[in-house]
Amino acid sequence: MNDLLDALGVTGNTLRQVVAAAIWLSFGSAMIAIAAVQALFEQAVRASTLIVAGIVILVWIAWTVWHSHLFAIHRKAYLAAGIPHPYRRAFVRDIFPGITVGFSQMLRSALNGANLEEGHLLPHLAAGSAGRVIQALGMVTFLGAFTLFAFAWGALGAARVGFVPEFGDTTLFEPVRRGPYGHVRHPLFWSGIGVSWALALVWMTADGLIIAAINTAYGLAYNVLEDRRLVLVLGERYRVYSKEVPHIVPLRIRGKPAD
């Protein structure tokens, strides 16, 4: 977190502690709020499952335009502006909104119009044994996804999660190979997809399952888009890393020895 606060130009121990706490709180709050606004809109218009799916797809399309095109343009403009803390401007205008919108879609398996319409803001215990098994599987999935998230975040660090190295000397970039990043690329994003499936299984609604499926499909596209973006920004070192570490399935599971 210290490198991120340095990039933001935050000084003074007390202020740094306040800002760090505010960042953590605001990220979580914003993600829930974004998902909730979409769900309330769907409830208000009595959106069908098809419309709900369309909304999620449209959000991912818009997010892709930002992630794969606009952010690169904005990043170059911030760095060329000659301002003292270009990262601070990027964080407020691009990074905070981008991360929160992206990860908010992982919560949509639970926060959607159908669940609100049926009064299922909180999950209901399934009546049958089969339903309870599915919900139990969802809870196990959530624990697994959260564990992956914790290990991925710990290996990457808040600064890299927040794109800080992309606003410094990118020739010094070295890909992280600790923890999950030594076995697969982009585990942080996939931990979010795991949460999406966990929520879908616990809430057990058709809309939630479809949203989780859409998020998974987008995850496959994200693998390609993020690799392309990082190669453009960080260069050959990331290209080499991307050839040595697989997207999703670890090498050991594939039957090949990990490097």
C-alpha cells in the first residue's frame, strides 16, 4: 500500500492511514453501490432475464472500451502533462472507476432485479436436499475464490493491483511470479469470477447463473485483452512471462512440470 500512497503523493503518517482506510472502504462501497443501482433499475422496469443479461454484456463492452483503448490514451496524456503526480489524476479519473465497475459485475449474481423483485436480497435456504447441496457448493466456492483473491492480492500488492508500475519506468518492470502468479496469469480477476459463481449457487436463481456464465465468458476475453494491453505497456518482459505461465490451467494440472 505504501507504494500506491507514494504515487498518490500522500504524505504524513496520519494522513496516509486515513487515505489507505478510505481507499479500502470506498472500493467496497462503490462496487456494491454500482451493482445495486443496476439491480434497482432492473427491478423498476421489471427486466426479463434476457434484458438483465443484455445489461451485463453492455457494461462489459463499455468496460472493454475503457480498459483496452481509453485508458491507454489517458495514461499517455497524464504522463505528458508534466503535473507533479500524474498517477493521482489517473487514479481518480480512470483507475478507481474502472476497477470498481469491473468487479461490481461479479456481485451481480446476487444483486440483480429478479432477486430484488422476489425479495431475495439475502439468500434463502433451499427447501430440498439437492438445493442445499448446491448452496453448500456455493459456499465452498466462495471460500476458494476468497482464498485465491487473498493469495493473489498478497503476491501482487496494492500498487500493482492499482497500475502504479505503469506510471513509472516500465523498463524496470519484472513480472510477479510469487504465489498464484507463478502458476496462472490474472488470478485476481478469476477470483472475482469464482465469487460470481459462488453467489449464483447460493442464491440459486436463473438470472444469477446466467450472469455468472456471462462473467466467465468475459474472463476468457479478458485474458487476451489484458495480455495485449500489458505487452503494449510493459514490453518484452511481460511477453516472455505470458509464454511461460498459462492463462487458467496450471502446468502441473496439465501434466507438465512448472518452471
